[in-house]
Amino acid sequence: MEEMELVKRAKQDIQAFDELYRIYYPKINNFVFHRTFNEDVRNEIVSNVFYKAMKNLYRFKFLESHRCSFSAWLYRIAVSEINQYYRDRKRELNLMMKKKNDLPEDPTVYPYKFEYVKRCLTQLTPYEQNLVALKYFEKKPYKELSEIFGKKENALKVSVHRSLKKLKNILEQEKDHGQDQRYA
């Protein structure tokens, strides 16, 4: 069934929301994990995302002119919840990174150890962290990023480029200070 039909059904019968949950839970869960790296925090935030989506489903509208999808709406809620979590806790992201690396340690694909990159990611702004996580961990196209952030695709391309450049500089600075975490 098409996304629009599922949302319409869920607005009439909240039991139908279960289908939307089953479709989008793995995606939202994965994104939140790549922003928090902590299972307990991830579970709390993902739970809040779907609770708020279900509670406010009556407000959601498909906008033809902006092509706002239900998926983009969920990601917006997730980004907002992640940002709120860190504002409330006033902690650095690197305190939350306790879980083991779940990406393959292939030096041809990932020239830096993933734990090191995660640590350096915390030096980016929350906006830059969200961009990088959605673009590279979730592999979202710029069109969908545009829906999520409410910005034009070209502006997002520039923001992603600048965020990656900033991250590369951070990685290189750490290398210069004897903290090189490249694979041998």
C-alpha cells in the first residue's frame, strides 16, 4: 500500500498506525543510533518520535508543492528530539559513545577507525552532525534532506561539503597532535 494511503488509514483508525511503525521504525532507529551511539538513549528518543507522530498524526498533511513525505516528517521529529535531548542534558556526544563499532573495519573504505571518527564528529554542530548522519549513515538523497530540513537542495549540498571539510580538518588536526587513528 502507498504511503499516502497508509497515513489516511491511520488517521481514521489508529490501529493502522502499526503498519507505518513497522515500515519506518528500522530507519528512524538506525538514524537515531548513529546520532547517539547509546542504546538506552536511542530507545527513548525513537519511542518519543513515534509517540509524537501518532499523537500529532491528524496535523500531518501531504504537501504537493513541497512534496513533504511522511518519512521526512518522521525524520524532522527525530532531529528535533535528538537536539532536544542534548540541549536538556547539556552533555557532549562523546560521553554517549559506549557501543562497539558496527561498521566493518576495512581501511580501503574507512581510512580512519570508526570510533575515532565518531569522537571527531562530536566537534561538529548538531546541525552538521544531523546532516552527516542522514547523508552518509542513512544514505538519504539531497531531495529528502531538503524535505527534512526545509532547505533547498543546493544549500544542503554546500552545507554537507562544508561539514565534511570541517570534519576532515578536525581529523587532520588530531593527526598532527599525535592522535592519528588511521589504519596501518
